[in-house]
Amino acid sequence: MDRDRGPRVRVPGQRAPEEPGAADSLGFTVLGPVRAWRGGEPLPSGSPQQRALLAALLLREGRTATAGELIDAFWGEDPPSQALATIRTYASRLRKILGQETLVTESGGYALRIGRGALDLTLAQDLVTEAEKARAAGDRLQARTLINKVLGLWDGEALASVPGPYAENQRTRLEEWRLSLTEARLDLDLEVGSHAEAVSELTALTAAHPLRERLRELLMVALYRSGRQAEALAVYADTRRLLSEELGVDPRPELAQLQQRILRADEELARPADEPAPAPAPLRPAQLPATVPDFTGRDSFVRDLGAQLATAEGSVMAVSALAGIGGVGKTTLAVHVAHQARPHFPDGQLYVDLQGAGARAAEPETVLGSFLRALGTAESAIPGTLDERAALYRSTLDGRRILVLLDNAHDAAQIRPLLPGTPGCAALVTSRVRMVDLAGAHLVDLDVMSPDEALQLFTRIVGAERVGAEREAALDVVAACGFLPLAIRIAASRLAARRTWTVSVLAAKLADERRRLDELQAGDLAVKATFELGYGQLEPGQARAFRLLGLADGPDISLAAAAALLNLEPHTAEDLLEALVDTSLLESAAAGRYRYHDLVRLYARACAERDEQGAEREAALSRLLDFYLATAAGVYALERPGDRLVDHLEPTEQAGLTFVDRHPALDWLYTEAGNLLACVRQSHGPATLRRGVDLLWAALDLGESGANAKQYETVALALLEAARTGGDRRSEVRALVTLADVHHTSGRFDQAEQEAESVMLLAGDDQDPLPVCWASNARGIMALYQSRHEDGERYLNRAIDNFRSIQDRPGEASALCNLSRIHLATGRTESAVALAEEGTAVYDSMGHALRSANGRYALGMALTQSGRFAEASERLLEALDVFRASRQRLWEGMTLFRLAEVDLAAGNATDAAVKAEQALTALRGIGGEWRRGNILTVLGRSLARIGQFGRAEVCWREALGIYDALGSQEAAEVRALLASTTSTP
């Protein structure tokens, strides 16, 4: 099988194994066609009988084969009269090819003298030995990798086309070994948490080997751990029926015991207690920020927290929660302790800034998605709801030793879903509130530094010589800073940068600032006084950058975005930002990315309010919005060449980034998702609303991908409300377009129809024609989903006319492909193919890769119904490649579903079941229930065709429940399928 996680097929002509270091060394393969190489170049292997001699000698692994043994191997009990002469002839020919030192004659027989690594079979045996050692040592991921390497050595059937009874027996033996290795690999898949992905392969294997009970057992476990208990039980019922009919026996005791455990919903079965890292990939996240080199003091806290984290190696999960006022050093202490504790957590460390002190704290659901991806979980395997993500997160961490640093938490409710919950892991939490309602947590109240610690920190930054000469003044400085580490660090950094200042000068300036700010509360006094001092000493350009950057809402900001906001060249902006980093007023989150401490951000905004004119503040945010809009429009145009949306966006004055290739363009879009959507949310004023809505439309990939869909929808709703409040109909209509797209992606077709209808009622064709075109197209496809074919055809014909009127060829192609599906649903197959071909040709002529994939999707469906299965499969596979490269999970899953339909129609039920399973995995958390019901229906049909009637019935019953809940017409078809099972044995 050509799968990342399964056996890999070596193409003919690939080099065989060979001894390292010898350019002319020999290599041989028997796990496929029998071949020989010298120095990587293929050697002639002669006739089938000559290959049979070579295979017989290779399989003896250097042992001598007598002439009599070779005759038996070739001809069994009925050799020809010239058998011995024939053997000698073939041996002579092989000796000429391989060399006299390789094929030797001894004791009346023949032997091959080759190195152990020269034969693929012995290489496979050695790898299996290594895998067994790794598994015995508890390294299941390594064992799994090694077995995959072994299976990848096969190139089709072993000893392919080699004649004789000996070759036939060896073929059977090697195939059984291959199947046993596949079972071992699948067992490891389940142990490392890849149960959902294993279901499709196990479905195919149980169809190919229906009486092999071990495969059935693995399938039951995989289904059970995927939350499909009823299907797991149905596998047992199918197995018992089949064994009784074919062999007249009952399932073996192990299978019966597994059934009972599933019936009891055995929690231990859901996750083996000794399971190691269950991530689909052996990733060890190392997300901790760098610790400060001048960390000072806090010795008792470091010891206490270190001891608490060390208990995670015992029987309970360790949770420590640090509380304290802003600037007291919670994050610095937590990061320092976390770095020291890394040896206790060899499987990795996760980190997130929960932004709890800001106006919009991070959503646990979004954080869990990020954590799961960092742990190696495939995007398609990440579920959509908070509870499901939290459950998968805990399962993924089970058996691993990982430290989770949850920085700047808002409250206990925010962090509960983020706690590992299993022994071996630990969580370290920082917050401004005391987590008294976090059960079992070790609470730590972090106060200001002691005078000695504060002085020590100040000294480490400024230098012992300067502080030693003015110790009393230094004590005045740290006292004026309120003994707060953040304030001390900023003040000390300022003094370190001013070599002409004395410590006394700094102390006097701080005293002046405190007097000027004496109306402030004591808790904020020291920090703000320090900020004022640091800010007051900045050069004009640095001060402007400091206050304007604080206006942006995103979690961080890239250098390019900052340069746009400041209206500076990137190299000039970089100099200013790095200077701010040097003063500790700004943090460098990564190369080319910057962020504020939340207190500093608030202060920077206060400075902007105080020291900048309102027009300049608005201009800065406007430039940032322009930058994001211009760049997103460029990404959109690169993904969809010729699409007229980019011609109907609000103009921008600020240039954006440009990309030559679509892949780095998409990387930018998804990397900047949080900042881009934060910028859109800020763009609710009259001067920016239209550009904000257009940015949302240009970035619609974020809403369709699944990863950012919820945040995208939230922002779209906010802009819709702002547009309605401000009476901006154009923005209202365009916000409705984005919401209709989100609802379509999520499978909420009624809501998508409502939003699209509102667009058509509100929009003016002449002033803003594009939303009407999109809405007509959307209403057509919604009508298709709801079986309102006459309405759908009317909407789509209108969309085609509208797109043509504005010369939007890609839009026209989209409507043509959608109209193809209406024709298909109403039995007009020939015209459906023609429409899809017409739409796809338009896309292809414009180099429109992504939308060409949509065209091929529609064409594949039409070709399937036309009975042109090979062409349909080819078109759909082309679409699948593009959707995967474009990170379009919805369409990746739906294309797998359509491929399953092709296979089912073509009579390849096993392949259909495999692809339907893969579609279910790809669409986890996105796509909606109606699409899931469709896939389950096809999966049930496929399973029934391969004799797995129990599983088929379970799939149909689940699909029927979905259709009934939605009021879908497809329910009648599924009822008929279920009725047919009553007459099936």
C-alpha cells in the first residue's frame, strides 16, 4: 500500500540493499520480483527457471543447496530426465553474471557468498529484530517506524513469477510473514493513538482476509477507541456469523472477551494504561520561551515549584498556580522553573500566553487545537467542539511526560480544559487572580522582591562597579520601582544604556516621576513611574513606534506589519523595534516578530491616547488594515487567478507583501490568522469598516479551513452588527456573504440560505454586483442540498448571467459546475458532464489551480454517474492533490467521499469502504452532520458488499438519525437499505 503510515512500495528499478562502501557491491531482492544489482545497476536475471535457481540459493542465506534439493525445488516429484544438466546450465549462466567468487560449487551443490546486507530479506529480518527490541524497551514509536521500513521493502508479491513448488511454498510463507508484520504494525498504531486512521486499513484487510480473527480484533479496538462502539460490536456479530457459516466454529475466546469489554464500555480498553506517546507523529514540542540570562532571586519559590513539578513522575498530575500583580515576575519565574524542570519532562513542553489580562482572553478551544497540532495530531483528526478537543488532548498526553505552561490565565474556567489530567504530566499556571477554585492545585502567591533580591537584579543588569559606588542610591531606585521585577528591569536597562548617568541621577528622575503620578493607586505606581521614565528617555522615533504599535490588538506583530503601521521602511522599523527590545519595553517573540507585556501594551496605548492626535492613531491602524488587506488580496489572487473579487475590494494606500508561489502565501495567511482577524475586529468604525469586511472576504480560506472557522465567524458577526448599526448597507451585504460561506462550510444550509437571501434582498446590482453573483451561486447550491432542484437551477442560471455581465470568468465557471450538479441530480447526465467540462476548461485556461480542483470535483461526480469510472477517479484524484496542498480539509474529505462513490459504482467495495473511512476522518469537526450522513450511507453500502452486514446496519442507523433530525429526504433511501438487511443472512 502506498500510504505514509503503511507499507511502501518500491518502484521497479529501485536499488536493492547492498553492503556499504563498495561501489561494485551486489544487491538482491526476493520481496517482489527476483532481481540482482551491481553497484546499483541492474543485472540480467535470465529466464524464469534461472531466477528460480537464484531465488532458491538466496533463500538459503549462504547455505549449500545440493543438486537433488534444487531439482526438488524446481520440479518436485516429477523432474525431467535432463534435470541435473539443466541445473548446471543455469548455474553456469548465473556464475558468469555474478562472478566465480559469488556463486561457488561445493559438496556437490551450490552456494552464494554475499554480505548479509545485500539481500532485502535479511535486511528485513534485522529490522524486525530491532523493532522487537524497541518494543520490549517501551519505545513503541521506534518499533512502529522500523516495521514500516520492513513493510516498505516489499515490491508486490514475493518471488513474483518464479516457478516451482519451492518458490510457491516460500511465497506463501513470506506473504504470511508480511501479514503478521502488518498486524504488529497496526497493533502499534492503536497503542500510539492512531486508531481513527487505522480503521480504513483494517476495513480493507478484513475484507481481504475475512477469517483472520486477529484483524477483526484490531478493527473492533480501533472502532471502539474512535467512539464507534456500535460498529465495534457489529464487527463481532459479523465475525461470529461468518465463522459459523464457513467453518462451523465460534470466535476464539480472546474475541469474545473483547466483545464483553466493549459491552461494558471498559475504560481501560479505551486507552492502554502503559501506552506511551499516542500522538500520530513522534513530536516532542519545545515551546518554552527563552529564560532570561540574569534571572535573580526567588530561590525558595524555585525550590518549591521544582519539587512540585518533580512529583509529576509519581502517581498524580502536578498543578502549580502562581498568582500576583502585573509586573511581579510571574512569567519570568515560571519560565525559569520550567526550563529547570525539563529533564523531568522528556516528551516535551507546551506553552501558551492565554492573554487573560487583556480584553479578549484566548479561547480554550483554539489553544487546544494549537496544542494538538504541536503534539503531532493531524489537522483532520482535530474535532470541532471544546469537549471533544479536551478529551483528545488528554488521551494524546496519556502515558507521556509533558509540562504545560499556561501563562497569563484569566480564571480557572479558562484553564480547566487545558490541564493534562494524567500522571507524568504537569501544569504550571500564572495569573493575576488566585486560583482558589482550581481543585488540587498547589497555590503560590508571588509578592514583590525582597530589597536584597531587587538590588541583586538591578546590579546584574547595570553592573557591580556602578552600583557598588552608589549603593544607597541603588536602594532608592529599587524602592522607587516598588521592588517589582518588571519595573526594576526597565529602569536598569535605561541606566545601562546611559553611560553618562549615575545611579543617583536615575533615582532622582524616578522620584520626580512618582510625584507626578502620585494620584495613581499604589499597586500601579511603581510600574507606571518606571514606564514613564523609560518612555521619556526614548528618542522621538522610538517613542512614536512604542505608542503606535500598542494600538494593534493582535497577539504579536510581524516586522512587515509593524513597518506598515509605522509607515517606515522595514530596515528602519527593525532598528526602532530592536532598540525597544533592548530597553525591555518590547519583547522579541521570534525572529522578525514582536509583542508587548500586557501591562506595557496598556501603557503604550495610554501614551498614544495622550501624545498622538486622534487622526494619527486612526491613520496607523488604517495603514495596518491596508497592509493586511493588500497582502490577503494578493494571496487570494495567487490562489484564484482571474477571480474578480480582487477588483471589487476597497482600494488601499499601503502596499502589502507579494508572493511568487502559493505555498508561502498560504503559510503567511495561516500564520497571521490571529493578527489578521484581530485587525478586522478593530475595523468597525466608519472609516475602516468597508476595508475590514473586504479583508474578511479576501481571507475566506480561514473560515473554510476549519482551524480558524469559529474565530472567523465571531468576527464576521461583529462586523455585521457594526454595519447594521452604522447603516452601511454595502458592508452589511458583504458581511452576510462571508457568513453564508461559513454556514455552508459548517453544514448549516438553512442559515446559509437565509444569509444569501438577505444579500439578494439588500444588495444593489449596479453599485456592488459581486455579492449578488455570489449569493445567487450560493442559493443554487443550497437548493441542491435541500433537493429544491427547480429553484437551484433558476438561481444558478441567474448567477451565470450575473458573472458574465461583470466578466468574472471564474465565477461563471463556478456556477456552471454547480449547475452541472443540478443536472446530475435531475437525471440529465450528458449535459451535466458537458457543463462540468465547460467550467473546468475555464478554470484551466486561467491557471486557477484551486478552483480547477472544484471543477474536477463536479466533473468526477458527473463521470461517475455516466459510468466512466476510470476518468472519474482520475479527475477526483487530481482534485484531491490540490485540496490537500491548499489545506482545504472540507473539500479533501468530500473528494475522498466522491472517490468512495466511484469505487462502489465500479464494484470495488473494499476500496470504497477505505476511502469512506478516510473521508470521515478528514471531516472530523467540520462539514456538518448532513455530509457525515451521506458518507455513512456510502460506507454502509460498501461494508454490506464485502459481507460486513452488522457494521453496515450501524452506519445506516446513524445516518438515518442524522437525516431524521435534519428532515432530509435521504432518510427514505436509508430506511429502504435498513429494510433490506432483514432479508440478508
